[in-house]
Amino acid sequence: MRWIAGHVVRYWYIVGTVLIGAIENAVLSTVVPVYTGRAFEEILTTPPDMRALVGFIWIIAISQIIRSFQQVGRNFGAELIGQHLERDIRDELYNCLLGKCLTFHSF
């Protein structure tokens, strides 16, 4: 775990972006059911307030557009950190193998 943490800490800003993105995704995913419920409550009132319904539609639409862009950024960050870690681990392995004496490679 220390070895992995030592490699991940170099890219703390990417890890932070991924974690914040995961939290934002969870928060914005609750907007749809909450405002859908509010819209149904508004429809059941007599007379229904159409301006409130349009407001709920805009809140849902804008929140999900923001969520979609945020998910792309989060997934990009996760892929980027994976590629960085893969590259660093491969370089460390190659440097270790190249540092061995030639008798090590003859077996």
C-alpha cells in the first residue's frame, strides 16, 4: 500500500479531481428524483402552477448537463491517473531490470 500511495501522491491533483467528481456525481444524481417528486406534487395541486413546473424542468435539465460534463472530466481523470501510474511502474521495472548484472539476465 505504501508503494502505491507513493506513486499516487505524485498526482494528488488528479486524484482530488476524481474524488470531487465522484462526490458531485452523487449529489447531482439526487436532483432528478427530488424535483420530479416536487413536480408531481405541483401537478396535483388545484390549479397547477405551470411556472413552477417549468422551473423544475430547468433545474433538472441544467443539473444533469453539469453532471454529464463533470462525469466526462472525472472519467478522463481516472483514465489519466491510470496511464500515469502504468507508465511510472513500467519505467521503474525497466530501470530495475537494467540495473541488474548481466549474470542475472543469462538465466
